Amino acid sequence: MTSWHLDPEVVDAYLDATLDDARAASLEAHVVTCSTCRLLLADRSDADELDALWHDLVDRLDAEPSSRTTRLLLRLGLRDDTARLLGSAPLMSSPWAAAVVLVMAAAWVLHAAVEANATNVVLFLYVAPLLPMLGVTAAYGPLVDDSHEVTVATPYPTYRLALLRTAGAAAIVTLAGFVAALTLPGPWLDAVRWLLPALALSAVAFALLGRLPPVPVALMLAVAWMVFAGALAWWMGDRAAPFEPAVQLVYLALAAVAGVVTARSPDRFDVLGRSS
Amino acid sequence: MGTGAERSDSELLALVADGDRAAFRELYDRHAPWVLARLRHRCSDREVVAEAVQDTFAAVWRSAGRYDGRGDVGAWIWGIAIRRLIGLLRRGGRHQHVVLGEQARDDEALLVSAEDQVLVGVEHGDLAGALLRLSPELRAVVQATVLDGLTTREAAHLLGIPAGTVKTRMMRARAELRGALA
């Protein structure tokens, strides 16, 4: 606490924007921490204007329907702010959820049409691992996110926030994929064979998101996966080759490496959705 | 200051986190005036500033629980406010009109406090005078990065210039200030 305080004339000049920059800067630095001078500034501000702003604000807060997802998450016992954060993630908005369902349905139908008589679910397996990864990239970026400026300023570890959001997104998509896979014909094992590739893709995507914008990451990984899986299948002469146990170990290792890379550079995520 | 029963900002914030509207109003009354005035010094579009103030306090209302007690509540609110303003300017494709430079008048009595000495730096020469002698472009960059604590990229968005330009202007400003204070 200092015993030094601003002069009313200086505050008036500041409010009229006639104070020079150096003194304005000095005032601003002081006002952030001095409640006495904040009060002085408040007393000399336009009370009607602030009042009007307040009433608009209250109307807005009252009108603001918390999203259905947020309410559901609250009911599931999540903390209020966590639920709001997850609920405001783009994946939770209905267009995104609809897109995920659509892709999932398309994979299912495609599979059913092409492989009506097959006993495995290879086609579905190729598409499914991409979905959680797409969920991760979508849940991260500013492209689709309206609230990220606020998020950036919030003293909530952005790294944890990014992880929370993307993990939430990945979990939901994975669950949807799992249910879809179970309804497909074929052994139940097929319903889980895409999970490790999905985990690896999601983990690599998250590691890359600290360095690159979401859209290139999503495109790059989608192409990389398709090329890799296609090439392996062609080379081995077996369409199920990318899902054999030995290859699954590779996915596990890849996910572990991506996890380590991410954990070692948490400050990469200081600027969540930094580029536009 | 004399009003011992007054609740601190962080106490208010804790109440706001529990959905206490009265505490929220008190917090608004304390902080909205200076946030509004300060944002106005960053952007001359009154509507955008009003929206930024509302967005800021809406965010405070929603995320009061996420204030972790580190640092001043005022600084926390400002961090939200300035980024919200940048977000609005960016979305509108508008750039800020820096309210700077028109008033490079000389004033003898500089404001000095124990806290502000760091800023005004009277012991080390006339920093205020040196600041005022900077060109408006350089001063805007100093203001955004040093005083508002923005990253290079955020400053670039606020000022509507490339990030590289922010860096080079900051270097020039630093060199000029060093020269002026030497």
C-alpha cells in the first residue's frame, strides 16, 4: 500500500483522453493495484453509462441458456467451470456432433454395402481411427472456437485445459465409434482393433497442436494414416495387416512417444489456439 | 483504507463463483470503470469497447472459480479485457485506432509513486519524456507489450501489424529509450 494517490484533475484528464501517454501509462499501472484510486476514477466516470452496461450485462447473463451439454455434464457431477469449458468446446456444439455422427454412419453404411458377406470389418477400421483425432484437432483450435480469447486470459493452466477439452472430445467420439463397431457384423474383437491406431493418431495430433495450427495437423495426419495403412495392406497383401498385433505395438509405442513429447513441453500450449 | 469491513476483491470473487449477484455487482462497480476507461485508450470505437467490457465481466461471472489467487484480481480482469478486445477487433477485421501521439505536450509534474517509479524511472533519467519522444508507432508497441503485458502476437493483433513488425519496432524503441536515458 502506498500513501501516494492520483489527483482528481489527472483522473479527469485521463477519462477525457487528454492526459499524455506517459502519465496515462503511470495512472494505468497504479490503478490496477490501488483500490482508493479505482474508487476515485469510478466516482468521476459516467455512472449512467456504466449502469446501462451493467443492465445489458445482467440481461445477457440471465438470457444465456447454458448449453444442453453443459447441463448434462453438470448433472454428471463435473465442477461448474469445468463443465462450462467442456460444454463450450466446439465438438460439443451440435454441428460438430452431427458431423461426427454422419461420418460414423457413412463408414458403417459403406462397410455394410461393400462387405455385406465379409466376416471382418476392415473398411470401418480404416476410417474409425481418424475420428477421435479429428475430434482432438477440432476441440483445440480457434477456427471453430468462440471463447478462446477468454480462455487464454484465464489463469487456468492452458495445457491442462487443452488436454481436458481434447480428451473429452476424443472420449466421446471413441465411445460413439465403439458403439458403432459393436453393431457391425464380425467378431467383437474387431470393435476394439481400431482403438490403438486412434489413440496414436490422437496423441500425435495433440503433440503437434502445440506447434502447428489444427487444420494442417488434421489433414496431415489423415493423409499419413491412409497412406501408411494402405501401403502396409498392399505390401502384406492383407487388408487387415494394419491391425495385426505386431503393428498394434507400433501404435502403442507411437502414442507413448507423442505423450512424452507433449509432457516435456507443456509451455507449448501457453497460447491455446494461437494462430488464426 | 478506513473501511475495515470492506470485502477484498478475492473474497468477492469467491462469492461470485458461488453465484452471488450482489458480490458481482460490487466487483463490477469497483473494476468496470477503469477497465472501460483503459480499453477506451486502446480503441476508439465505443461500441466495441462496451462489448468488450460486457464480455469481460460475463467471463468473470462464469469463470470466477478459476481465479487461483495468484496476482491481483485487477490484473486478472485486465488480462481478460484486453484479450477480449483483441478478439473483437480481430473478428470484425478491424484494427485498433491507437489513441496515441496527439498529445505530446510537456508536463513538468510527473506522477511518481513508490510503485510507479519503476515505470516512470525518474532515478534513471526522464523515461516519461523519452517515452513521449518516441514516434506514435513505437510508443504503441511499448504500450502493448510492456504496459499491457501482451505477447508479440497479441500486440500484433491489437495494433493490426505483423508480428515481425512488432519485434523490430520494439527493438528500435528499446534502442531509442536506452539512448535517451543514457
